[in-house]
Amino acid sequence: AVPLLVALVLRWSRGERSSTITALLLSSITTTVVFLIAMPYALLDWRNFVAQVLDQGSLARGGLDLPYVRQFYGTVPYVYEAQNMLLWGLGVTLALAAFAGLLWLLWRVWKRTAGVWLVVLAWVLVYGAITGSFYVKFMRYMLPLYPFLALIAAAVLLAFLRYTATHRQTARSRLPLAFLRYGTIVIVLAGTLFQGLALLNIYSQPNTRVQASRWMYSHLRPGSVLTYEQWDDPLPVAVDGHDPGIFQQATYPDASGQPQAGLDLYGDDTVEKAHMLATLLPGIDAIAMPTDRLDKSVPRIPARYPLTIHYYQLLFSGHLGFHLAAEFENHPNLLGITLDDSGADESYSVFDHPHARIFVRDAPYPYTPDQLFHKLLDGVHLPAPGAQLSGTQRSLLLTPQQIADNQQSPPFSVQFPAHSLANVAPVFFWWLALLLLGLLVYPLIFPVLRTLADRGYIFSKTLGILLLAYPAWLLAATHILPFSRASLLLVMGVMALLAALLCILQRRTLRAFLSQRWRLLLFEELLFTLAFLLFVGIRALNPDLWHIYLGGEKPMELAFLNAVLRSPYMPPYDPWFAGGYINYYYYGYVIIGALIKLTGIFPMTAFNLALPTLFALTFTGAVSLVYSLTMRIPIALLGGYFAALIGNFDGLAQLRGQLAALVAHMAPPAFQYWQSSRVIPFTINEFPFWSFLFADLHPHVIDMPIAVLMLGLAVALLLSTSDSSLTPAERRRMFPGLYVLLAFVFGTIACVNPWDMPVYVVVLAAIFVMQKVQETRGSSRREIGIALAFHLVTLALVCGLGYLCYAPFYATYQQLYVDGLGLVQLGTRLGDYLTLFGLWIFLALSFFLLELYRWWTGRQPRRSSARWAAIYLLACGVVLILAALPGLKTLLAVLVGLGGFLFIRWYRVSPKGMPINGTSALSVSGETNYLGAPLASVPLTDASLSLTYLLLLMGLCISLGMEIVYVRDFLDGGDYERMNTVFKFSMQAWLCFAIGGALAVHRMRDLWQGLARRVWLAVLVVLVLSCSVFLSEGTASRLLDHQTWIQAQPSPQSADYTPTLDGFAFAHAWYPSDARAIEWLNVHVAGAPVILEAEAPVSYQWFNRVSVYTGLPDVLGWPDHEDEQRYSSQPLNRITDIGIIYTTSSQAQAFTLLKYYHVRYIYVGALERQIYAGQSTQGLDKFERMVGDTLKIAYRADGVIIYEVL
């Protein structure tokens, strides 16, 4: 349908409207008739037809767990299909020509000369994009593309021929060029013909099944007992008059007692399966394997088939009591050249030239059934019952090779030496690293972000961190280089070389820019440093990375961060689920971890430096963004204040309560900073400053400066249209780099905090449309339509490139417990919403009403009198009251509708190429109205006003969306079902409101005049001060958390150790024995050996402290958090098994479980004695009895014993 629609659109765009409609009707009728003729069953039984289609769709997407599609487990979408198409489907030469043709066509699309080729390209790209994303990747699924790819290959070859024919040639170049022209075509044709004939040549020999059958008839005695693999063909087949009945097929009873033939190796790996193999194999004379279907697909799922994989390893190595007696292969071949297609898709070879093998039993058979049973299970960890996964589900477990690789990392004492200069002066070296990274990246983005006032100086810091982490992560994710300081220094070295080269190439432009704007850059650097140091001071007064009541999720975040630092390759192992990897948005911790590894600062200190960094980047990023649009420092500072420092009205409400208590001669209640983030019942209502103050290093916090960076790039793109200093050639050179940056940052956002991704898809789409509308004002509708379509394709490519940048992340990440969208049943009360967003609603409403009034008076200048202004305000007030009466949803809908109307109206009438100090077409030159200034004097830019509208509307749309739907996650069905939706999306709404609100203040401050301006500014100041109460009171309240905890300790431990940035200092004061033991582990233990400590019955307490502060993998961390990140069956047994190990008196039982979980260290401290000593008097004592035999004491001091398992 897509190519047909493209063809019709092309015809319509040429003005052939009547013929287009006729063609559309004829094609629709023809499609319907042909469908009914070719698929009559759809008409006879429509429901069954739809059910069958849905089943096949589910199968293709990996929703059905059928054995014959397990071969695709772990294959990479698009890459797998492209590889098979290149090597075997089209053949190497034709496929290369086709791929070159695709690039050539995309280039023609970019140049807008593709013409009718858009029809072909639409089919190839749309069908390829949809089908290539499937879990099931049979080669035949791509067959509909082959004719068109061949056509594209022919077209690009002919285009190349024409180009070289018309290219100017010298006498010396004529012969080589002629050879290149015709030689390329000959190579493509000859290579394709060779591969086609080579494949055809396999039919010159008998099918390998037939060859294997003939061998069996001639080599095996009649009556031999044979077996084969289920889901494959039994051998021998009837051939040359031989009857397969002369052999016996071994049978065994299934679970229902019915006899089964063939080994059920696709069945679940269980003890029963091992019993079946151990009982059956000693009586088998030969195992027939007519294909390699199973032994190639089963190893792809090691977590599901550890027993079967071990069976194949024993069989192929000759240790199962069978030896390879015969093997039959038939590969494509021609002229003595054989093409090894053993790596091709299974369906390419399994039907007509499979790899057949016959294994014959040794005589005598070397094992009894009991011996064979134990041999099959030796070293095998069977999966938990019910842990079977569908095709698209990842196992979430590390492979044995990954576990072995993780043991190669050095101990923390080597990675982060305690007495290094970086750990003596951590603040300075951290700041210096940020400065250097920004300076290295600045020459790279200098030509790309030339439309920003500082050319992206502040954003270079954020990008510097991202560009440091990404290459090192990618090298580790592809197992090229480990994630280490060496790889980070390598990346930094490459960045330095690029920076030096670009500085040389741009030296004149850089010198001229710096001579003009050095004061701005110095101001921004000082502002960043002050913001950074401000929050360093706050963290120094409350550095604790755990609190008994108000510690948040810092233990989980620190455990993940430490695991990233100990993991040489990606994905990092899960510190709270030994043997698994982190199935969470871990990439944010890679970004922070890269800075930590680079500087060598100890993680517990670096944690408290990362948060001031994120705050300073968010604050100054917003300042830079707003300044680029307004060129006014006060407004820019206001934008930073709105984005990173201001609070909500709950602070004022609490202050009012305190004052009321004082008036009543009562003790005022303490300010509760927690209350300000829990305004809407059953939800979380954090805002940026609250999140920075609470200091959880959560993904939404890490993502904040990246989100501001994305908005900055969007502004640069939008300003490129209205910047008259740019020539068309300069714009064309700038756009590719800007698009690549947008794709990279978008991909980063999607990995760091996927909840933010939908917001920025919409933002990017709007920016692309706005930019193109600005460029094409005054053009015909056809030109505008084509331009918009082109930019929507660009949007898809940008988002797709962002996804591809982080393909290794998505290759292992498994989204769990998200089941679409649900309708909100209990929405937000208007009062609660205004408590949170009242300031932003005031700014949005003021802006929209003023713009509406300007449009209204612009149409009828006589309405500018005081009487009409009063009527206007009264009418607006009545409408707003009526809109608010039904509730918040109606009010938001009215505001969105009003803002959308004004935005579209302004875009429709605003002149093309509006200058920086132009006037709106909505105004009447020289007129003065009672709500605003002389309209002709109002400074206005397309980008500034566009972004004001866009961001305010985005904030309102997000708010409205949260009142209509919620994301159905693991909380669905309870009171807290929309908690995460409100939590995650309201943060982005806040950023949009904050920056859009600052731009609105800039706009309205110039428009309001006289009494109206003074009243409006007075109201604004009161509201801003009211929202600023939290800045002082909330900060003081949060800092008291540390002091009250200090005062609650016994006198020997109550000494205050602040100010310090050491997030582990509290442990030395409160839990000195644990602190010393944990430090010993960090100094002496390398790699990632598994530790065992008390299981956490309640999250957020002191449990799992060893895994948190060392990063070493624990058998199980906080169960409720692991339940959210893993399949429900995975953590079940571990809770029970940990208790058994600590409480059982049986040394054998404890040792068996220790070996099962690969435990290297057993931790016994005060917490373990408190939990388990009362349950069993001999449970902990047995560890002492095991010393010397299966355990040894690695550490003993202050009541803590660490046993090492031998």
C-alpha cells in the first residue's frame, strides 16, 4: 500500500487531481477483487482468517515459543537479514551493488531528484524496516525485496556508466576509467552468475539425507536400535529398495506414559530430561543427525539449555560413549571452488543440502545409566521451573565467558588509589576533568552550533562527558577493549587530536569569535563553577549515601555504579543477582562511571561530585539556551533559576502553617521537604531542585542536563533558519553535523531514561516542522508538503540513527511489566495541580491571553480602548472559570486549544525571513493598546516566539496527557498505578514550562506597559518568591536529616564528621566493623567474585551493604527491586536458599548451595547474627567446622568474619 500511496501523492503533486482520484478508486477496487479471488477463505471464515494472521504475526514478533524459531534467539535485527542477503540471498556482488544503489537513491532524495524512484524506495525501506525488525528472520521473508534491489543495482550501475562517460577524461586516464566503467558491471554480473550456478550445482549430487541413509544400510546391522532428534527427520529414509523397518527406533515414555520416538532435545532442561537421556543412550546403537538444526540453535540459549549444550559438548568430543562414524556435506561449488554456507540461515541449507552425521556407540558402552546421569549434570545449573522464555525474551543471565571476563578487573584499591592526588583534592580534579572535556569537544561543535550565542560552550561540557563515555562503552559492549582508564585515555587522546586539527582549520574563525565573546564564555565558566561549588557545599553537609528512613535509592544506584566500574565488558553484571546482568537503564551509570575511572576518584566520593555536576550542567545549560534566544543575561539567569532552583507552592503552604502556629502560640511544625514531592495522592511529584537536593543518582536526574542539551540542539536548528548571517551553503554544511548530534543525543536520552524519549520525539518533530515552515513561507502548498514530508523522513532517520548508536544496549535490555496504556480513573484535583504547576499556568495563561488580545486588536484597532480591554479581561475570566469548573482536564484542554490556535495562526501570517528586530504581522504598526507597548517596538525573533509557544504547549500537553492515560507497569491495578507516569513525565513538563516560562517573561516584560506592567510584574514577583520558599526551607530541612541521625546515635558514635564528600564516612561512625570489612574487600578483592550476605526482608535498610559499597555480585539484593527488573521466576528460590545456607546445620547441603551459586565469599557480621542466629543455633557455627575442608577464613576482625569458599 505504501508504494501505491507514494505514487498517488506524486501524481497529485503534479496537479493531476482527477486522474489521481480515479487511480485511487480503481486500485482500491482491484485490490479488493484480487484479494477475494486469491484468498477466498478470508470471505468464508473471516474470524478464523484474522485469528490465523494474528497468530502468525505473534510468531514473527517472537510472541510464540515454538522450537523451529529458537534459532533466531540473540540475532540482531536488520544485521542478520543483511548478512544473509549479502552472502547468500543476492550474492556478494549483486548485494553490494544494491546497497550502493540504496545510498545513491537516498542521496537523490536528499537532493530532491529521486522522482519516481520514490515508489521503489518506499517499498524497500518500509517493507525492509518492518520485516527486518521481526524476531523470526527466515530468508524467504525478504524475497519480496529481491526484484527491487536488483532493479536498484542495475540503475546505479547504469548511472555510474553514464557518469563516467560524461566525466572529463585525459588521455592518460581514459583506459583506467574505461576499465573501471565496464569492469564494475562485469564483476557484478560474473559474481552473481557464479554464486547462482554454484548453488545450482548442489543438485548434481544426492541429498545428504539420501547419502547418510545409504551409508546406514551398508554399515549398520539389521535390528540396530537407532534414535534421532525430534523436530528433525528420522533416518534412514527408504532408498534403493531398502526398508527403514529393518532398524528399530528407540522409544521412551513421556510424561503421560505414551511412547515417544526421537530425543526431545528442544524440551525443557530438567532432571527428568537427564534421566531420559541416561536411561535411553546406553541401549542405542547409533544416533542419526540428518541436519545441524538443533545443535546450532540450542547453544544460542545457554540459560535455557545448559543440560542440552553439555550433552552436545560430550557427544562431539567423544565423551558420551559415541563417536562420529560418518559425515555428509554438500556446499555450493563451481570450478573446484567451494562456498562454505554453514553460517547461512538454517532454511538456506536444511531442506536440500543439510549437514548430516551418524554417531555410532562405542563397544562396550563405557557408562552405566547412573554414571551417565551424573556425567550429564556435572557442572550444569538447571534453570528454575517455569523460566521458559519466548523468542524475544532475553535470559538476563551472563554467559560463562562473560562471567570469566568479569574476574579480570583490578580491585578498587588499584583503580582508585587512596593517596593519589585526585583523592587528596577530588573537587579540583573533577572540575578540571570537566573543563578539559569541554575544551576538547568545543572545536568539534563550534561550527555546528554557530547559531547559539556561545556556540555551544556550556553544552560542550555535557557533550564532552557523553563523547568520553560512548566510545569506551561501545568498545566494551562489542568486546574490543575493556571499559578501563586505558580505553578512556585512548578516547580522550583521539578527542585531543581531533580538537587540535579542528583548532588549526578554524583558527581564524575561533580567534575572531573569542575576541568578541570571551566575556560571555568567561561568565558562563564562572557561573558553572559557582553552581558546581554551591552544590558541592550542600553535599558536603549531607554526604551520607544511606539513611535509615530517608536514604532513597542510593544503595541501588551505588551498587549499579560500582558494578559498572568493576565490569570490564558490557552489559555490566547485576550486583544484586549473581550470574545475571543489569536489566535496567544502566547507561547513565556508564556516563558517570567514565568520569570516575578517568579521574581515579573513589566512587563513594565521586557519587557526591556527580550530583553537583548534573545540577550545574542543567542550570547553566538552561542559561545558555535562553540567552541564545533573548540575548539578555537577566532573562537567561531567570531561565536557569526556573529550570534548576525554583520549587512549587507547597513550600509556601507549609510556611503559612508555621506562621499560623506561631500566631496561635503553638510550636511551629518542622518544614517537611518530603511533603513537597508528594502533593498529588499516590504519585511522586519531584521537581529538578528537589531531585538534586535529595541526591538520588536516578536515571531521571542523570538525564536532566542531557534533556537540556537536546533542547539546545533543537534551538540551534531552529535559529539556523532565522539567522540572516548564514549563507545557504553554510546552512547545508551545518545541518549534517547537527543532525548527527541530534541523533546521538536522542539515542542517549532513550538509553539513560526511556521515559523521556516520547517527549523528545514530539519536540524534534515539531522543531523539524517549524524549521521547514519558516524556510518555505510564501511557497506553494506542493513545495511545503514535499518539504514537510522530507523532514518527517529526516526525523525518522535521526531517531533510527539514535537507536543504532545504542544497538548493543537494546540487544540485551528486556522491557518487563509494561503493558501499554491505561485510562486514568482518578485524575488530579485542580488545587493539587496548581500547587505543583501554578506558576507555570500563570505564565502560560498570561502569555496566551496577551497574544490573543494582540491578535484581536490587530484585526480591529478600535478595540484597543480601555473599555474593550476591560471587556476582554472579563470575558476571559468568565471562560476560564467555566473551564475550571468541570476539573483540571477541561482547563488544560482549553489552554492547549487556545495556545495551539494562536501558534498556528501566528505561523500562518508571520512573514518569511522575519528579522531579529522585526514586528509581528499580527500587530498594527504604531498602535498602542491598553495591555501592551507600541507594537512596532517589540523585539521579536521567529525562533524565540516559536519556542515559547512550543515549550509551553508541550508542558500543557504532557500535563493533559497524564490526566488521560498512564503507562501500565508493575503497579497497574493499585492505588499507585500512575505513580511512575506522573513522576517521570512531570519532570519533563517542568523543564518545558521553565524554559518556555522564562521566554514568555522576556516577551511579556516588553509588551506590558504602564499600570498593567506594574501589576503583572508584582504578581509574578510574589509568585516566584512563593515558589522560592522551598529553596531555603527545603534545603535546611534536608540537611537536618544528617544532623538528626547523628544525634540519634549513642554518644561514642555521635561525632559529626561533616563537612566531607565521602559518602561512606557515616559507616565508620555508625557501623565501624562493617566499614572496615568492606574496605578490606575493596582493597584486596579483584574481579567480581560472588558474595553471600543476609537476604533483605525489607528494602532501604542496611541489608546488602557489602554489595552496595563494593559492587561485588550478591546472591540476591533487594527482592522487590529485582522483581521489577527480572522475570518473576528468577529470584524465587534465592530468598529461601540464602536462609538455608545460613541456618542449616548440614555442611553438605550448605556447600552444595554455595557451589550452585558460585559463592566465593561468605559474610558473617552483626546483621547476619541478628537475623539468623535466633533461627538456628548451629547454622552459623557450621562455617567454623567447614574451615580447612571447604572454607578458609579470609578476614576476621571486630565481630565480622569473611569466609572464602575453596
